Amino acid sequence: VLEGMPFRDAYKAVGKSIARGKFAYAKEIHHTHEGSIGNLCNEEIRQKMAGAMKQFRYERVEEAYRNLLQEAVL
């Protein structure tokens, strides 16, 4: 595919090579797109997760829980 072969044809060619026991591959990776091996974007994911967690209003849940417990004791 990197050399211009259509993906479908490359997929079939790789399958045939594997079936014949002649498949060879390069062990070096050159992935650069976000989320790929070697470029996982973990820090960006952490930041997005922190932003999402801030949107939850845990203090309201805790307050409701305390109110329920107080009513149960009365």
C-alpha cells in the first residue's frame, strides 16, 4: 500500500504470502498519526478525561447522599 498498491490487492497478496510461509515484514514502525503505536497521545487523553470529569457534579451527589442519610436517622 505504501508503494501505491491498492489496499484490497495488498491484503490479498499478504494473505497469499502468509499461506505460502513466505511473508516477511519490517520490524521498524513509522506510524505518525494520532493514536497510533508510537504516538498514543496519552497526555491529550488525560487532559480530555480531566475536563470530562470536571463536568460531573459530584458535590450534588454527595449532598443528596448526606440528606438521605440524615432522613434515615430521623
